[in-house]
Amino acid sequence: MSQTGEILLRDLSQDGILRLTLNDTARRNALSEAMLARLGAAIADAGETSAVRVVVLAANGPAFCAGHDLKEMTAGRDAPDGGRAYFAKVMAACSGVMQAIVTCPKPVIAEVTGIATAAGCQLVASCDLAIAAQSARFSTPGVHIGLFCSTPMVALSRNVADKHAMEMLLTGDMTSAERAAEIGLVNRTVEDGALREEVMSLARKIASKSSMTLATGKRAYYAQREMPLGEAYDYASRIMVENMLTHDAEEGIGSFIGKRAPSWQDR
């Protein structure tokens, strides 16, 4: 348990940036059942709260997130079925949180310090954007303990090219922040002391846009990515038509032509 007793901290700024900080430092911010429940609820609440415009996912302590709580998982083996039902429950909960990040209408930015391993690496890959401290490191180390990182693979393979993803998955080796940026796991790296301001600057820039437009675009991006090319263009064209008919698109185009600042109504 963290020193404050709260394993997930929330802080909403006046400009609509919600910082969710993993704070279970004693367990290296592992995705325990409790952490998954709190994180899932926080993401769901952020998606429904109009005051939230951008979510930043950060962490206290030397680890961003060490993945699943292996002690908790091992205890699950004591069940009569050897843990099958428990393992299925935990994996479903974890997959639900990762998908909730993707489907959340608010952009989610990972602010990565320390290590992000296994499901912690999956957590970074599931966010829309990620900026890492230069000292951060990433891995999918399941092969070291006889457990292939199959669920982290889903998010990882949707962020980096196949051969880079397979190298991480097959070797379990640590990947530096610089290399993570090179292969597309994170957007970029910054000096450790400058990380928070870099992330908040990016969050403020995004928060200044129409939240309706951002939600439309985020939803469309992830939907079209899974479609064949022609179907993706048909879908995106329909989205563009509907977007053009909104107030904020009319206001945005009008303000651009009129050389004035737009006044968003998020609709």
C-alpha cells in the first residue's frame, strides 16, 4: 500500500487536465485487482465528465508499472481448479481497462518514469500518446518466467512494427527509452526533470481543442485502423460529413477564415 493509503491519485486542473497517478509504490504500481478496479473506474468517469478534457497517466516511485501482481496471481492457484477461473477473471479485467483507455473519448497521455514491464508496458502502449523520461525502460519479460506476454502483445503489436515487437516478446530484454521512441512505443523522450512540464504542455495544447472534435477523431482513428482500405475511406468520409455539420466545425472554419480565435461549444 502507498504511504497515503490511496493507490490511485486524482488531480483535475482548471484547464481540464486530469492526472491519474499510480501510487502503490510498495508493489511497484502493479496492476493488482484493486488497481485495475480503481483505474478502470477512473477512466470510465473521465470519459463521462465534461470538465475532463485530457487524461495524463503518471506514476510515483521507481516503477511506472511492473505489470500484474505475481504474488496475487500465485495465490489464485490455491483454488480447486488450479486458478483457471481466477486467472480468466484477472485477464478479463486487465483487458477491459486497456480497451477502456482506447475507447475513452478523452485523449490519454502516458507520462513514463522508471520501468514499464509486462502489463505495465501494455498500459503505455494502450495510451494514445506517451512521453518517457530518458531513464525509463520497457520490457515484456514473460519469457523469463515461462509466461509469454500474450495480452501485452496485443497493444505492443499495434504500436510498433512486427520485428521490433517480436524481439521484445521473444527476448524479454529491457528496451531503453531512446529505443522505445525509435520504434514508436513512445512519442519521444525528455530529460527526467523536464518530463512533467513536457507532458503538461502537450496536454494543455490538446485540451485547448474542441473536445467533440477530439472524441470524434479518436473514435474514428481506432475504428478505421482495423478496416480494409476501401471500407476505411468510406467510414472516414461519413465521419467527415457528420463532423462538418457540427457547430464546432462551422465555428472553427469560420474563425480561421475570419482570422479570430475559435469559441468552442464542444458540440
